[in-house]
Amino acid sequence: MNPNITLDIMRENPEKKWNYDLICVNPGITWDIIEANPQIRWDYCQVCRNPRITFENMRNNSTKLNYIPYLLINSMKEEKRTFLERKYKEHSYREFLPELVLTVLHPKNFSKFYEWGHIDNEY
């Protein structure tokens, strides 16, 4: 990936087959450029890997910049890492907690609660 590739160079050379996955990661492409060019089919998963994406960009555009694995490998500051870890936990709990509760509280598992003494036999 050539960090000197700019959007202007891409526009001046439309005959070239640009690899937008790599362009999205290119440090020459900033969030301002991405926002100013919605006609380009940006791969926001790949944009999350772009080192020029800032914590503010991520926080203000969380519906687009939400691919946590790539954000985690992006070079980042501690504040950004803490924010991502919190979002990951929120997402994980929201996704898996209902399934966990349904599994644990399934009637077939109640005998285990009796065995472990968590449920009194009077009920």
C-alpha cells in the first residue's frame, strides 16, 4: 500500500482498477475524505483499520465504524481501547446473555440447582 496515493490521484486515473479494501486502510485517506465522498463504496470494516481514523471519528460515527476486531488492531490510544472494550462487552452481553439465561433456567437444568442446594425442595 502506497501512503502517497490520494483521492486526487485516483480521480486522475479512473482507468486503473483501484483496490478499495486497500484504499480504505491507506493513511492518505482521512475521515473527512470519506465523508466528503459518499458516492464511493467505502468498506467500513476496512476503514476501521485506517490509522488516520480517530477516536472522535469512531465515537461520532459508531453506526459505520463499528467493526470491533479491526478497530482493536488499529493503532490506538488507551482511551480508544477502553471505549472499544466497553462496547465489546455491551455487545457481547446483549447478544449472549438472553441465550445464557434461557439455557441455565431451562426446566431440564433445575435438578442441578436442587443438587447444588441453590433451590429449596419446598418449592
